[in-house]
Amino acid sequence: MAAAGRKNGIASDVRVKELVQRIEKLKKEMRAIILAHYYTLPEIQDVADIVGDSLALARAAESTDADVIVFAGVYFMGETASILNPDKLVLMPDNHAGCPLADSCPTQEFRAFKAKHPGAVVISYINSTAEIKAESDIICTSSNAERIVRQIPPDKDIIFGPDRNLGSYVMKKLEREMILWQGYCYVHEAFDWQVIKKAVDANPGAELIAHPECREQVLEHADFIGSTSGLLKYAEQSSASIFIVATEPGILYEMQKRSPEKTFVPAPKDALHPWSTCTQMKQNTLEKLLECMENRAPRIVVEESLRQAALRPIRRMLEMS
Ligand code: 13P
Ligand code: SF4
């Protein structure tokens, strides 16, 4: 469905106000909490109770006493919330908003990959399916990956998936080998240092800040590398006044809100890969948010034995981070 009230990417104030009023009313009636990722549209972030990175959102889903969780993000996020809360109603505005990185790791192939390295500890990025989580020993996010890998005894082999860029980044940081699944996020893979360099050169004094899902050739030039919440915190605290931001540009909305006096430039993309936005995150519109609350659907449910198996490594992550 096209986003009503959105013209050339700008939502009309009247339509937005009406939708927000209806969402707020339903939220009270349903005792619902709305969780949203920093990559979602500004109007979604505005209506959310909590906007966060993957770890903060998983924690919020774990600790909420709301009856209903409405998750504006991508499928693995709603699925994680449902795994943590089997007795709550977990809704998503669009359950077709998947994460191509998570989908790049099919279960059968991952099992075969694991079988080649018996005895290895399997650490999976939260951007993975419930089936892959169930195949894992520990889950991690971009904000705790380093901390979790650090806790694995040095004599143990580690399989890390599905994001090879986050895996390489942690390997380099900790000077420790890991066996990497070769998945990547198309949004972050699109950034190229030679293209970004032009923006850095054109903005004297600018700092390059990057998400660890970016390629190594970008990360090695970054002044700061962090999860979405890490990037936000750094940009707020840094004395620099201009930042080239190498991650999904939805984050600029919160960055600018926290530091209105600073300038944030979205990192330009590689000409060969004409995307730097996450299409899937943008599938969450106000219309669909309202609709899912009105219809109490689509609901995210994970089959019980799979849920139990996927819950174990998520709980380990929450304990270890
Ligand atoms: P974080 O918000 O945890 O850094 O993750 C980024 C991301 O790509 C979410 O899909
Ligand atoms: Fe997945 Fe990349 Fe979108 Fe994050 S930004 S949800 S990793 S496709």
C-alpha cells in the first residue's frame, strides 16, 4: 500500500496527525508498546515508545509489561520479541519486511557449514532467522559482538555468521581468527571508500563514522565504528561539527534531533550499488502501523519447539552483555 499523505517522501501534517491520534488511542486501549528501529521513517520513530538499536529493542521486548508489542522493524526483530514473549501479542506493521542479510543464511546450508567445524562455538548475529538462532550457542548484536567473543576461551574455534563484515571487524579488533559465514547487508556493502573519500575531502574537519556492517576498506578509514546507538552517542559527544555517516540514513533523524547544531552528511553510495537505504525498514508506514493494531494482525508467532531452541542463545546473550 502506498503511504497516504506522503508526497515526494514528505508526510502531510494533517494526515500524519490523524493517524497518530488513532494510533495513540489504540495504544492505550490495547495496553500496547511500540518499538521502532532507528532506520525506520521519522514519523514512525516519532510515534514509537522506544526507538533503539537491536540490543536495546530486544531488552525492551524482554522487560515490557505491556500486553501487546508492536514492532516497527524487520522480521527478525519481531520474531525475537515473540521468542522472548510467547504469551504476548506481537504485531508487525508489515510481516514481509524481511532482512536480506538474515535470509542469506539458509538453515540446511548453515548446518552443513557447522558440520565441517565440529566443536566450534557458534555465535550468530541477531540479524538471523529463528532457525539459525536455534543452531547457535550465543546470539550477539553489533553493540555487544566484541564483548561476547572476548568471553569465549581462546582454545575454542568460533563460527560467526551471517555478517562477514561484522565478523572481520571483531576478528581484527580482538586479533582472533573466526570461521565466517559469507553474508552481508546490501545497504552497508554498498559503501565504497573511494566514493566516501570525496565527501570527506569536501567537508574539511568532518569525521567519518561507520557501522561495522560496512566493508573493511571503509572501516579502516573511519574515525569511529559502532552500532547505531554507538554512532548516535559518539556524534553527540564528539567535538567535531560535521560527520559523514556510513550507515542507513534513517539514523540521521535521531542524530540531528540530539545535536541540532551539527551537520550530518549521509555517506554517498557506490555507483555500482544504487542503494544506501534499507527498503525493508521503510516498509513500516503509519498506515500499516494503525492497520496492524486495528486488525491485531499480522501477528508474529514462533512454533514452540523452535522458540525454545532459539530462546537459549538469546538468553545467553542477554546474560553475557
Ligand atoms: P544495530 O541497530 O543493532 O546497530 O543494527 C543495525 C542493523 O542493521 C539492524 O538491522
Ligand atoms: Fe538487514 Fe541491512 Fe536492513 Fe539492517 S540495514 S535490516 S542488516 S538489510
